[in-house]
Amino acid sequence: MNNIPRVSLEDSLYVLQLARETALAQNKPAQAKRMGPVVEQMRGLVSSKSPAPGLTSSNGVMGQSDFKALLEVSQSRLNQPATSGTDSASSSATSAMDRNRLIGAMSEASMSDMDIARQFSMTREEVQLVLNVQRKNNSSASRLDTGTATASYLPR
């Protein structure tokens, strides 16, 4: 079992958790209760497993030293403690914007949605949502730049 990648264990844990939650949602508490120990054992395996060697020594974009440095800086900015009051609101908004810009840059560098999601501990759907919003904003901006916007988009 030592040669199972951590990513595979994490994915298996997510599937088991989803199955348990589905059983609860479908009002099948006995089935959910039987799955409880399995989920806990899998959670223990995931937490005791060291990072997968394939993820730390990537040959693609993720393996480049400049990309790793950029990623470390962005993650350290996301993990900085928030300050108090109004500064914390603006700080969290800024960090979210920085994160979203980095997600866009990673996507433009041909990184897969799944790899981006893993780097930010997000779901693939969250990454796709960020990218879709960025694409929509970019298409709106390009329409305004080219003058093809309708009158409802133009300021009065």
C-alpha cells in the first residue's frame, strides 16, 4: 500500500465521503453508519501518507523552478493572517483577486483544471467557475474596446 499515490487516496476518500453523504440525504442512516468506519480508516491513511513523489518532481510547467517560486509566493500570500477591521475585508478581497489571477495564468500556461485545483486545495468546479468568470469579463471588455457593445453597456 506504500506505493499508492496520495492523490489516489484523497480521491478515494472524497468518493467514500460523497457516498456516505448521499446515503444520509436519501434517508438511509444504516448504510451511512456502516460507511463511517471505512471513511475514518481512509482519512487516517490519507493523513499518514507522505506527499506523492510524482507531484513534487513534475516534468511539466509545475516542475519549472520559476513556476514553483511563483506558486510559493502566491500560497504564502493566501496563508497570511488577516488583519482586523476594514483592512481584513480588503485584504481578503485582494488575496482572492490575486489567487484568481494566478489561476488564470496557470490555465493560460496549459495547466489542467485538476492540477490547478490541487495546487490551491480547491475543487475542479471552483477552478472552472473562476475561469468562466474571467472569460466572460474578458469578452465583455473586448466588446467595449472594439466598440461593438450595445447602447445598454455604454455609460450615459
